[in-house]
Amino acid sequence: MVSRLRHFFYLAAGLVTVFILHTIVVKRSDFSAPQQSTRPSTEATPGSAHIPGWPHAGQSGISSSNSSAVSTPEGRVRAALVALVRNSELEGMRSTIRQVDDRFNRNYGYPYIFLNDEDFTEEFMKQVRAVTNAPVYFGKLPKEHWGLSPYVTEDKVREALERNKDRYLYGGSYSYRLMCRFQSGFVYKHPLLQNLDYYWRIEPDVEYYCDIPYDPFKYMQDNNLMYGYTISPLEAAPTVETLWETTRHWMLENPQFIPDQGFMSWVVDEKAEYTYCHFWSNFEIVNLSFYRSEAYQSYFDHLDRAGGFFYERWGDAPVHSMAAAILLKKEQIHWFEDIGYHHPGYSHCPQDSGMRSR
């Protein structure tokens, strides 16, 4: 009797998988990145919590004398530019701020939020404030946001780091995994972001090639967009060996979260195999209601329990991309083709002559 029930369960699970993929995967002829919408007119203006000897989590709270949440200029979208950055990355961060201010933010004055798992130095804060007139906030990560997942064990993580250290970039890095887990499931929970509806992720040492003569936050808001990106490379397959299988299991358990017209064909092909396509999340502009949704939180919690952030090297880029493809409709995802952008490793330069001339 038990064997018959087990057989029935596996058969039912397989049928549900086929049904879900058949329902949400759009036709292969639509297998392309979301196209640019009509541009608006230019605006003027349970395991161990810590491994001894490894990076320590910061104490809960916010550094300096800033308030517990960020306010935005009157008349603007409730949004900010947000970076997770180390004190040692001061010059790279100053360079990015200059670029963002010159290309966009000098006309809008959106606040900058800088987050760190350690206290920011007085020198870092002074030198950052010196390069922008926009409001600046400095935050320290709550310790529950930066540390070993309660669903993994120290010994297995050590084994995974040793096994993968020569297999791929950051294969042996513990701190990189902390960063990926934080960006996947905690950045939007930081107290400084609680009053915000949108965030734009920025990084040290990036370049913006073109002027941005409109407000991307307002554009996202006016067009009911949830996720914006510029570059979409392929993920290194060895870093995400079980991500799709883990995701598939979550989908089977949570069909109520899957929209009728998703964008699954971008990340899964006709054979229900992972394509490794993803949005490069070092640049992303996001409606934070997406990350705060019950569906996204359920998905992240499922991934965290699986342990892939540490036992493999699941990055926030493939996690965000998989979630967007599963939980959003194609028209809610936007390619900012006109924002020329470079992050070490990849660049995007607009092909349209009008965009390139900016």
C-alpha cells in the first residue's frame, strides 16, 4: 500500500510540473528580453550563527546619527540609490557617486544609502559627503542579516568552500556568499529602506556612459514596472547546479503564486531545462513591493532552507532573475536600453544613435 501511494505521489508531482510549465512558459517565439516601452517626455529638473575566525556580523542598528528611515525630496518618488560597500572601497564609491550625479542625480537629489557590515569610518563618511549635494545616509547591517544561514552547518560549508575554491570565481569565498544571501533576501528589510517604494542599486567602480535626462524611478512608477535592468549575461553553471531543481520544487508547492502569463521562457527552455540567463543585478531598479511580497519572501525562504547560497554559490543575480521570471509578467520587466553602463566584466552601450549621442 505504501509503495502504491509513493508511486501515485511521484506521478502526480510530475503531472503538476508539466502542467505548470505548460501554463506559464510563453511561446518560444517570445523568448526575448522585455522590450523598451514608450519613453516619457524629458523632465527638466537551524545551525551555528558564526564560524570562528570568519567575518563577524555587525551589531544591529544604524551607524552615525541618521534617522531610522530615509525621506525623499518633496514631489519625488519615494526612492533612493543604495550600495553595499566596504570602507576600503571609498575611492571606487566616490567615483560612482560622481558619475551618477553628473549623469542623473544632480537634477533630482535622490538620497544615497550606504550599507556596511562594519561601522563606517569618519573618513569614509566625510569623503562621501564631499562629492555630492544629495542627502546621504550610512547604515550598519543588523547581525541577523549578515551571517551563516541557520539552515546550514559550519562543517558542510567549510567542505563546500574547499571543494569549490578552484572551480569558479569566489568558489572559496565565505564573505561573497554572505553578500549574495544579503542582497537576495535582506537588503530590502534594512530600516533605512522602510519608507521607500523603489531602490536603484549602485556599486563602486562602475561607469555610466550616457546622460539620463528623465527620472527612471518616475518612469517605473508611471508604467507599472517592477524590475529594471541593463545587462543580461549567462550565469556560470557550476555555481547554480541545483537552483532550478530547488525552484521547481517551490513552484510545485506554491502554485497560487504563479501568474498565468509569466516570463519563464527566459530562464527555462522547452525541455524545462535551465537556460542560465539572468539579469546582472549590480544594476537594478526595483519596485520594492516585489521583494516585500509574500511570494518572493516564500521563495527566498525556500532557497535559504536548501542551503545553496553556501553549499554552492547561488548569486543574488540568478535568484532575482528566477524570481522575476516566475512571479512577474513580461510587461512588468524593463530593459533600460538607453542607460549606458559598465561594471568590471561587462558593458552595455546603447545602439540607437540618439541614445548614444547623450
